[in-house]
Amino acid sequence: MSRIQSLAPDLILIDTHYRETPRAIGSYLLLGEHPALIESGPASTLENLLEGVRQAGVDPRDLRAVAVTHIHLDHAGAAGSLARMFPHLEVYVHPVGASHLIDPARLVASSRRTFGEVFDAWFGEVVPVPAERVHVLHDGAQITLGSRRLTALDTPGHARHHLAYFDEASGDVFTGDVTGVAVSGVRHVRVPTTPPEFDPGAWRASIARLRALGLRRLLPTHFGPHTWIDSLLRQLEEGLDQMVEMGRESADLDAATLAARLKEASLVELTRVGHPEALTTYEVIVGSDLSAQGLLRFVTKEREREA
């Protein structure tokens, strides 16, 4: 089964088939003298990732770098495994996330509390990246991956350790989660309000920053590519406002009740755009239960600040 899609002569999208689900988590392979990845995905899909690299005609031993958009395990969980397999591979990350790649113990402990007994099956073994091979990218820093010169953009909102990578020459931007979850072929954007750092104000500013760049194509991790940029960003902003409103209205409910409401609202919207069957994929990518936890945490902290 092919896991790859050519997006340009120097760019391949690898579908890692997270939890045996197509179009859930993608990793981008940038070709050139020194091939590189944007996103490692979780360690549980490492073999699928490497299979995709090989299908693209690249020996995984030739990989020179992996740049992650943020340190959530569905994006960066396999970075340590890649570094262990390939001693020359360098890892690039937001300054806030670097320490968690070097010592992932706190990140893993927090994730285990969130995901419980499914953690190992969904994410696999998370191993450290040697400190000398972790490189921080501040806002505006430039980096060459494959044949492309990319600019790192600080884009908080989903997480404060979030970067997008902008290729001015092509108009492509690798957006991680800052443009939400939008499965290719389905014009529906889900806002992943994952705990613990969901910040709608910062997220709106990040959207405005992206909109001002004159983009030609969005390449999110879940799951590109997309060229309906104006409509997607507008839907993302509207969804962000709706999520915050729903969270505030549901502040006194338990997470399970709010999750059921979020899931039903998503199904209604997916049915409206003609893809009710896509609900399963969206739930695999970011479950309504996880978004409910993040929303309730945000609303609780908001109330504490106002008290």
C-alpha cells in the first residue's frame, strides 16, 4: 500500500496511518541533497514513516533533520527514536519545547494521565533526543530543509511552543495544528482545543499573521494539502469563537457531557458538507473528549483570573 503523495518535485506527503486510519497524521519529506522531515509523528507509527521515506526513493539513513511544529506526541513523539537510529540527524523545535525533547519524562507523565491505558498503543515509546542535537528556532529564524529555505513562525494558540514553517518561494506553509484539523477532501475544520495551553486570543493573532503572508497552500499535519485558504481560515476563526462560547456555556458540566455535545455538533457540520462518515477520522485525530478537557481547563482559568 502506497503511503506517499507527491506535492511538488521536492516535496512528499507521507501518510503514517496513525491508528490504522488514513489521513490522520502526515509527515512531510523534503527532498534534496540532505533530505529532511517536517513532523516525526508518534513513535507508534515510526515503521510506517520509514516505509514512506523508502517509497519516496530515499534511504532513511540519508535523513539529516526533522523539524517539529510542536512537541505534542502525535507530532514529535518519534523524534527521539529517529535520533537514536540515525546519529547524524538533527532536531529543530520551538525554544519552549526543547527541554521536553531532551528529557520527555514530564511530557510523557502528563500524556499518560490524559490518555490512560491507550497511551502505549497510540504513541509508543518516547525516548530522549541528545541535547547536542536539539536546535531551537526562534521566531523569524531561517532553516534549510531539503532544497527549501524556510522561515520559522511563532504561532501560539493551540500550544505556546508552536511553530509554522513558511516557504516564501512557493507560498507553502507547514502549519502543524495552527490551522486546525481539516482532513483532505472534507471542507470542515475542527478546532483542537487540546489541554493544557489552549489560548484563543493568541490563536486569533496567529491566524491573522498567516493570512497576511499571501499563502498559496496550507500543509497541516492533520491533513493536507489545502488551497481553500480564505474559507478555511474563516471557518477556523468561526469555529474558535463557537468552541469558546460552548465552553463557557458548559463550564459547570462534566467533561463527558461537553464531549458529547462537541461530537454531535461536529457530526451536524460534517453531515451538512456531505461527509458524515469522516467523523471517525476526526475523532481519531483529536477526540471530542480531549477537546472538552482543554475547553474546561481554559474556562476554569478564565474564571479564576476574573475572580
